[in-house]
Amino acid sequence: MAVPPFDPELRVALESLGSGPREPVTPENLAARQERDAATRPRPTADDLRADGRFEVAELSVPGLRDGPDVTLVSVRPAGREGPLPLLYYMHGGAMIMGNAWSVLPRILREWVLPLDMAVISVEYRLAPRTRYPGPLEDCYAGLLWAAGHAAELGIDADRVIVGGKSAGGGLAAALALLIRDRGGPGILGQLLLCPMLDDRGHTFSSRQMSGLGMWDLISGETAWKALLGDLYGTADVPPYAAPARGTDLSGLPPAFIDVGSAEMFRDEGVAYANGIWQAGGQAELHVWPGAYHGFDGMAPRAAISEDARHARTRWLRRLLARTTRSSAGSPVPAPRRGPTADDAARVRAAGPRTPRTASPRHGP
């Protein structure tokens, strides 16, 4: 099968890794891979993130929903800023089976929080297979509900909240946008979906074309989706909140930024998701980076195409925020909402009365 060539700078970075990090994740080695990830993935402390006083950092434990455990949120904003700031509500990558809320923050602070004068909350959602769907998504939803309800004390603008994430986090951000639409809020301004993990079925052309040639393959994808879905895997009953590519109604969603590489497995599902939003009358900005594999900008951050991708994402965020800057004319209009169900109202009531506990900073390995 013919494949699109890798960008030369990205190919050098990929080859420098060797075969170890690209070994498929299987049910047999999943526990060992999770242990290795937890031991080696960077986990900056709150003191690290404060960066000599440039940022205010709080690690919060907020109420879960439906008797779920409390959810840890890492909240960071530029130090000394008064007044409400726009918020990026972010979900980390890791195929739903790895990753943590802290490791993604240094880059977000450098690339978006300072240049765009915004706040960020990173969510520590539970990982599969210990927690299957809908647990991780409900963690993200519970954290967003709490943040929106406590916007004043967090110093954020509840009318300017963008959900975002990369890979598995991008899939969670897309699912969260669908869930918010169908549960009736809180309103969100946009969704930032970076190489999102959207489709559990593994049936796209790119999933077969690019399997094993970059940083991810069909075996790893199947392992991750099985870990998340359990008995739902392989059935027709997987809901779009678990795998957004399953969605047949993409109307009423906030504007989306979607980017993928031309040489990655997730290419076709990302392109199809943008097309579904357009067909439903929505707004989506799609970038397909030529010769890029999954996670390319993290692997080769100084490559020209990685810099182009970062600039495109920042420009989209800047444009989105500029359209909703508060003025004397009034406040921006939040994203479209649908009425909540009685069950949703009960969830909100269950989450409301409790107050957060500020946890001590967690130190990495």
C-alpha cells in the first residue's frame, strides 16, 4: 500500500527513537506500559509551574458526579492579573490509558497562557481499564461544571471557555462538547481538537495505511479502545460520547479547530469529523499537516512544520477570543444550549453543595 512520505525533519526525529517507544501496546503488556509511563512521564510540581512567580497555581479536588470520586484540577493563570480571564479547559493525551494533567502544562503556559493572557485548567481524569467509559468523560464534565459554577473565585470568564486536548484528550474534548450540547450547558466558546482520537472501529483507510509506520498502530489502538469500552467494544452500541466519530448529529456545536497529520492513523477520522460539522452547518477549521505523524510537534518541536502547526493553533485561539472580548456594549453570547434533562439537573444538584479542597502539590517520580 502506497503511503505519504514523512516530512524530512520529522523522519529524522522518528528514526532517532529506535523501536522501543514504538512497540505496540497489547493487553499483555498494558500494565507494564502504564507503570513505565507513570515513572517516566514528566510531572512538574506546583512550584515548578509557578516559574519564579510568573504564574498562580492551585491544585483543586472538586466533587465528582453520581457518587464518582473527587476530580483533581490543576488551575494556572498569569500572576497578578485582575478581572476574569478566558479559560482553556484541557484534557491530556495518552490513549485513555496513560498520561497525567501536569505534564502538558509547561508547554501550554509558554505557548498560550502568557501570549494570549488566559487561564488554563488541566483535568486529571481516571484512566482505563481501571475506569471504563463513561468514567473519564464524567470526570471531565464534573470538573467543567464546577469551574463554570465557581468562575468568580477562579477569576475566569464563564462566557469564554474553550475545551481542548490532544490525541485522547482531543477525543474527550469533542465528546465533552457533544455532552454539553445535549445536557444543556455550560456554554463553551470553542473546541480545540489536536490529532483527536475519535473512532473506535479502526476501519478508516488511514488507520490501515499508516498502522505501525509512525507512533501508533492498529494493535495499540484496539488495546486502548478495548480498555476504555470493555464489553461495548466491537458492538453497534458505542455512543458518540465515547467515540465522537459515531455521532450522526454534529449540529449545534461550538466552532472547532481540528488538525491531523497526512501520515498518521487518525487522519481520516479527523477529516471526516470536520466534514460532519460542516455538513451540519457548523464551523470547523481543518489543518492536515503534510508528512506529519501522530504527535509530531512533540517529537520534533523545532521542525518547521511543528512551528507552523503551533502558530496556526495560536492564531485560531486569538481570533476566537478577539470576537468575544468584553466591551461596553455587553457580554458575548455563549454557545448554543439545549435544555437539560431531569437526570442532568439531578447531577448538577449533586455536584453543587460541596466545596473544593485544596490538595498539597503532588511531586513527580
